[in-house]
Amino acid sequence: MAAEYLNHQLECPYCGTIRLRIPKDAQPLTAISCTDCGQYLGTWDEIQSDFERQGGAEGIFRLDKGRIKKLE
């Protein structure tokens, strides 16, 4: 069973929020930063891979327009 909470690259280590600044035309090597504080979080490919490792691929969380929502 996947973890109930998200962590790793999805949560900003600088301000603690999970709000991603993702360009509409993001490519695998596009740099992704925190919407709240602007700090670099990783590449789009790294962010998506981390999301999937934490249950995103099993329908526990949804990534939509840079926002992550836990599904009930």
C-alpha cells in the first residue's frame, strides 16, 4: 500500500508547501520550482517519477496544473 502523505521532491524543503510551478510546455528536462518560494525542486521528469513512486500511478493522488490532491 502506498504512503498516505507525499514527501521527497514534491514537498518544498525550503517552505514546506506542495505547489509546483510547471510550464504548460514542460519537457522532461524542464526545471520545476516551488510556486510559493521559487526554489528549484528538480526536473519535470524527476518530479513525475517521484509522484508515481508515492502512489500517483495508483490513483491515490492527482497532479493537476501543479497542484497535488489526495483522492478519497
